[in-house]
Amino acid sequence: MAKNNISADVHVLTKVWKSEPELFDLDVPVAQTEPPLESVFANYFSLGPYYYYVLSLPGSTLSYHHKNILDMHGLDELPQTLSEIIDLIHPDDLQFVVEAEKMSYQKVREIGLSHVLNLKTSYCFRMRTGKDTYELFHHQAIHTLQSDDGSILQAVNIHTNIQHITGKNPYTVLITGVGGRTDFHQLQYKAIQHESAPDYCKLTARETEILLHIAHGHSAVEIAKKLHISEHTVKSHRKNIIDKMQVRNSRDLIRKAVELAII
């Protein structure tokens, strides 16, 4: 299959990073050190088969891959550079990926560089699979290393195949807080005509928080402990969320939440 030819520069995303000197210092050498993955995974949810890799921003190199990346994309060898990941993205989605990165880092800068390690970026795009077809993947990125001056040096990227849940891309970027932060920013890609969530789907801040916990697979008891509320209150919120979203069960709830880019 032909590689993407949208940009003559295969490191198309590095152009975005170079345009943000406050956020990135691409000239600083970074030792290949594994980030604290347990704390990273505490802040992500998996809706299906997934893999992860550690991205070193200077040099755009990859390490500490999860082995699923081979089977899920039909690869013979582990990718060593970001360009190899870019080559898997559907050509029609690459421009959105570039814009999503721009939008996310503009929002991070607004929030403040001191909080960058406690913010997660997520959005969706299609990737080539081992079946030689393109399917929708959910991308989550958590930054794990900064330089002394605050530049981002390292991130963990997690890709989950969600084609079995939905093939509809909302073309929306989410910036959410992790590690105790409660940020929730939904950024719409303006170049795409996308129907916003109808009024009956709009959730309160607490309902959105509980929905995120449900997406993580947490039980009502676990959610109650985490949020310091009663199990009865959690179940009441869950019922209200399902009613607002007009779905029948948690599976349909997650599918619709992904389609509307609520999670």
C-alpha cells in the first residue's frame, strides 16, 4: 500500500512541535528511560484491543512498545520512528491529526506549561490494520517528561481500535485532567461539518466525570469511593446519564459518548 504523500516531510508532526518553542525543545538529547507506565495507565481507558509506545520528542523515536502493535497493524518489526506511525494513518485523516496537535498544544499553553504532565490529549483517526483495511482508532497521549525549562521531552501514546464500537469520527479533540486535575476541554475541528451533541445529550460536569469513570470500567462502588459520594448517588447519576443519552446499557452509552466526543 502506498505511503501517505500529504507532506514531503515524513515528520509532518515535528513541524507543529517546531512551531511551539515554548512547549518543545527538539535539540535536547533524551535518554531512553521508561516512564512510570503504571501511573499513566491509571489515567487511560481501553475500549478494545490496544497498544502503546513511548515517544521521545527530540528525534521522534519510539521505544517500549506493547507487542500488540505488530499484529494490529500487520507489521514484521517494531516501528522505531514516528514517521512509521504516520505512514499507517489514513491519508484523508492526516491533516486532521496535524490540526488536532496544533489545537491541543494551544490549549495546553493556555492552561499553563506547569500543568502539562497532568493533562491528557485524545482524538480519533483511521489507521491501516493487519487486514489491510482502515479502521477507527482512539488516540490518547500523556506527557511524562519535561526539561528543566518546562519543554515537553517524552510522551506515552496509546492507540485503541474502536471500529467495533463505532466507525464515526467526531473530529474533536479532548483535553482532560489526570493526576487529580479535573480539566475538560472539547475542541471542534472547524474544517469538518459535525453535528454537535443535541440538548438531551448534554451532561453536567458531575455526570461527565462519572461517565469517564464508567468508560474506565470502574464499578459503582469504585466510583463512589473515588468521588467520596454514596453508591446510591452514583447509580442515580448513571441512570440520568443513560436517560439523557437515550441508550439502553453501558455498551451503547460508551459508543454514543465516543461518537459525540464526550470521552
